[in-house]
Amino acid sequence: MEAFLVSTFVVAIAEIGDKTQLLALILAARFRRPWPIVLGILVATIANHFAAGALGAAVASLFGPQLLRRALGISFLAVAVWALIPDRMDEDEPVPASAHGAFIATTVAFFLAEIGDKTQIATVALAARFDALAWVVAGTTIGMMLANVPAVLLGHRLGRAAFALGWVRYVAAATFALLGLAALFDVNLDPSGWFGHTPG
């Protein structure tokens, strides 16, 4: 459950103002069909994050615990710095043609946009951190939907409001920094273990 909750929170915060959220706004304005777009985001995110999570789990199996802990700590700290940089899409970036349909266009566009994105990198790191691939992918997918579904439904109005909330980038950066330091110093992020007892 820790893997699910941490993954959901981290990705939901990191996705605000990200280029894929901007893409959701553009697609919503172009197609005016919110639910096929939402479904396309869901399918693309599951496919992309499952591949990223599988990579993270594979990386975790190749390294010893000490080396893995250091690598994860550095990775999370790097993403914290990355989160401070505003993310924009170029105005001339192509938007999929409506002939392909809102669902297909969104699925393809989101899958490609997520490649190398900070939320995908975070999914790799989270899957390496937690030995719970399904929970991590479920959490990162829910986090993506929490950030992108309102963007689709509210369109440009929410887009302008989201970009005005520059403090969100600092919250995302602080979250990733906390995860990085926790990994480097082997701190347990599960609140059930903070008081010296286990439930049961």
C-alpha cells in the first residue's frame, strides 16, 4: 500500500504543468470529446508506465541493495531539480489529426509524449524502490489521471489556473527531494513503522 500511495502522490504532483497535461488541454480543445480523450490517456499511461515499471524492477534485481539505494537517491534528487523547471510544449508541435479519432490520437500522442518524461523516469525509480510493480503502476496511473482528467474536462480555463500555481513545482521538487534523501539514508516512509510497532 505504501508503494501505491507514494506513487500516486508523487506523479499527481509532478504531472501538474507537465507537457502531457498541456497535451491534454490541446486535445480537449481540438476534439471537444472529453471521455474518449480520458480513455486514451488511461490506456497510454498503463502501457507506458508498465514498461517503465518493468524496467525499474529489472534494474533493481541487477544491483546490490547499497548501490541501488544510492542510485535511487541520486535519481530522485535529479528529478527534484527537473521538477523546478517549467515544462512547455512548443507552439509548432504537431497535434494529431481528428481523422484518426480522439481516442486513437490521444493514446498514440500520450504514449509518445511520456517517453523520457519526468513522470516516466519517476515510475522507473519508484518500481526500483518498491518491490511491488503492480502497486507502483496502479499508483502512477491514478496520479496521471488525477492531474489530467480535470485538465481535459475544464480545458483552457483550468490550464490558465494550473500555470498560475507556480508553487506546485516547489511541492513536487520537495517531494522528490524527500524521496531521494529517504533512499540515500534508508528511511522507512511507511507511517505504520514509525512508532516502533507493526499492526496486527
